[in-house]
Amino acid sequence: MKAVFRMPGRQTLLRVLLSKRHQETHRAFCLEYEKVARGIDRRLIGSAPSREAFGRWLKGHLKTKPQADHCRVLERMFPGHTVAELLAPYDPEGKGSGVAPTRPDPREAATNRREVFHLGATTMALGLTETLSRTPDLFEQVLDASSVSEARVLYLENEADRLGRNVPPPTVLPEALLHLASVRELLTQRHPAEAQRRLTRVGAKLAIVVGEIMFCANHFPLARRWYTTATRAADEAGDRYLADLALSSTALIPTYAADPHATLAMVVPRLERSVTATPAIAWMWGLAALAHASLGDRPAFERAINRSGYTLDRCADDLLQPGVLSFQRERQLFYEARGRADLGDLGGTAEAMTRALARYGAKDSNDPALVRLAYACALAKAGENEEACHFATAAVRDAHTGPSITVVVRAHDFDDLLADSGSATADWREALSGLRAPDPTSLVS
């Protein structure tokens, strides 16, 4: 006997959330549903609910839980909410439902934004409470309670840009979380709309920074959660570019988890809709190129990597910045080198590697090592094991190569191509034995 999923004849949380997005009509809902479904699984295209089923969802007239595919799409459309929550009765007075009021109320924006920037156990684990470093910030928030100052907003914007200017090391995590806590508290107050938007954009940038730290530290689930938060904040701020950056960052996860189909499922729908040239779009084309190369599709790789370069050429200069809040020509060349290595193109890999390394600085952390590992893979595929091992060993032993899951993954990709022979191989294996994947619990426990 099926479990009863009965709802009273009242509006649901789903209806309230759709109303906020101006998507409460069946047509508007289905358009958004199809976009999300396509990003999950192309087989779900065309699976949007009928007008009658949609009406039941809005009113809570359900006897059973919707089918599994509907549940998957709904929970992706509204991150942080389960289907049971979305289709539960919505109490406008907030009694018994745990949901904020529908009428305009300062508490509504505060509740929504607290959810976006909730730091939870991570903050407490790092000891970021009301300490000597935190109390001045809390005091300034009280001063900003009625209307945040321009200087305060500008300071937070500059801090977010500063932290995102490089691949952030784990040591900046407390600082990023401290600024996020400040943004979170400020957003619980009512400020002019433009100040609210700018603060939300700061939160999106900082969430991308934290996500990058989690990703490099081998904590993919937590990285995905932070990138989702960044996407939600960017959407709330109406910033398509930051949302695209968050999507590109998220697509790194399947890229380094050897799941090229998942990478393509993430980026291709957005690329099919893109109309402007931004570093984030160039990044997605680069990720698509890597996925095609790993699948052995040379023509698709060539098209994608060329589109990545062409898009970068058309980007506004002020968007082409170093760090995780943009995408650079040297990173695009690294992707070209990696893709050509996967396709067994030794000459093309060498040419892309040379151009990439010429653009990287001496202290650009792990990317130069990843470029050299790509060339080492191409050499190994060509049977040049000794030279390949020399390149790979120098890459992982370089003083500027930091502990990152990206280097560990690519080092083992290279090792899988080797035959067990020769002193160069032995030296490489010794270097590899000293390369450890980051402990994903070290930053959160």
C-alpha cells in the first residue's frame, strides 16, 4: 500500500517560491523546469508536469509523492529544499511550518539571506566566534545596522577580489569565512537596494573562494555545496557572470573525477544559450574541450578549444583578471596542452606547453606543474618514458607546487601510462610516493 502524501487545500511553499521568481504560470514553470532537467539528464527533456499536475503541486492536492524524476528536478530548481518541504502547506503566519511570512517583511529577506550565507559547523570548528579578531567587526555591523556605509561595502568588495586574485591557499580560509560572516550579518538588515545587491555579490565571490579551497583540499561534496551557495547568491544579485563562474567551478569536480559526460551535461546547456563573451564562457568551452579530448573526440575538442580562445579574444579587458574569479589565456593554453596530450598529439602538446609556461609567473602555484604533467603524459604515450619521467618528477618536486588534489590526480594519470622499467621510472615512483592527496577533513574538523 502506498504511503499517503496528503496535503490540505492550501498553497504550498513551491507556489510561494515560484511567485517570488514570477514563474507561477504553467508555461513559465515548464520553461525553467526544462532548463534544469536538461542539465541533470538529457533523457529528462520533455518531462515537465502537465497543467493539471502542476495545479495540484501549487495547491497541495496530492495523495502520493511525485515520481522520482520530478523530485530530482524540483530539488535542483530549489537547492536546500526537499520535495516534501516544497509541497508542504505554507503558513503565511509562519506557525508550525517553519517558513517565513509571505507579506513584505524585513524578516523575509533576512531569513533568505541567512540561509544563503549560513556557515554552520565549519565556522564553529574554526573557532570564528566573538573573539578579539571578531568583536571589532561585530561592533562595526551595529554601526552599519541602519544603512551600510559606502566605505564598508567597498572594503568588503576589495577583500573578496583580493582573496580571489590567486588560487587561494587553505591559510586564507578563516579570513574568507570572517568576511562572509560580516556579509551575512549585514544582509539581515535593510539597506538600499544597490547596497544589498553589492553585498550579495561579495558573498557570491567569497563562496567561490571557499569552494575553491575545498576543491583543492579534496573535499568535493563541500566544494559543490559552496559553489551552489555562490550560484544562489549570484542569481539573487542578478549577476549572470558570477553565476557562470560558479557553474564553471562546479564543473571542475566531474572533470577531475574522470566523468567527462557529467562535465558536458553541466556546461553544454549554458554554452548553447550564451550570447556574450566572458572569461566564464571561455572557461566552459575549455572544460568542454577537456571532456571531448578524454572521450577521444578530436574534432569536438578542436572546435571547443578554438571557441575558448576566440571567446577570450572578445572579452572586455577589465574582466581578464588573475585568480579564480576569471579565466586566463595561460589556463586556456594549459587546457589545450592537456587535451592534446589525451589525444596523443605530442607536437601539439609541446607547442601549447611552451606558450603556456611563457605566460605563467614563477609563483603561479600548481598550473605550471599541471602543464608539465600534461606534456609528460604525451611523452609517455609516445614511448619516451625516460624523458617523460624527468618532466613529471621535476613538476611534482618543484618548490612552487602546492598540495592540491589536481596535481595528485594528474600525477596518477601519468603513472598509469608508464611501464615499470628504468632508473627514471624508479626516481619518479619515489617522487610519487611522497605525493599525498590532501586530507579532506583537515579544514573542517
